Amino acid sequence: MKNKDPNLIAIGRHFKKLRQEQRMSQEDIAHKADLNFSYYGKIERGEQNPSILICLKIAWALEKKLPEIFPFI
């Protein structure tokens, strides 16, 4: 198995934390962001490199501004 990029892992963990704070499931976020559920799961696990447009959709679904979902950058 290919090693996961530590930056993608960090992004995925942060998305998961924000999602759990909202008490939403992966299915809820994926539906609200108009994403495939399995694709969103891969983002949280650091297996997928989301584009900036996907990140904007996730931010909208989490009711956050883009800088709020990337505070560590």
C-alpha cells in the first residue's frame, strides 16, 4: 500500500473533527456538499487529494469559511 501524504491526513482529520463537532455523519456532509459518500470518506482518511472547489463545497456544508477549515496553513 502506498504511504499517505501527511498533509492529506491532517486535512482529513481536521474535516472529520469539524464534522463531528457539527454532529453530522459522513453521509450528511457528502449529501449537503453534493459529493459521493465514498469519495468524502476517502478525503477524511487522507486517501484523496480534494481540489479547492471540493474544499469549498465541504466548507459550505460545514457552514464554515474556507480559512476556518484550514487554520493550520
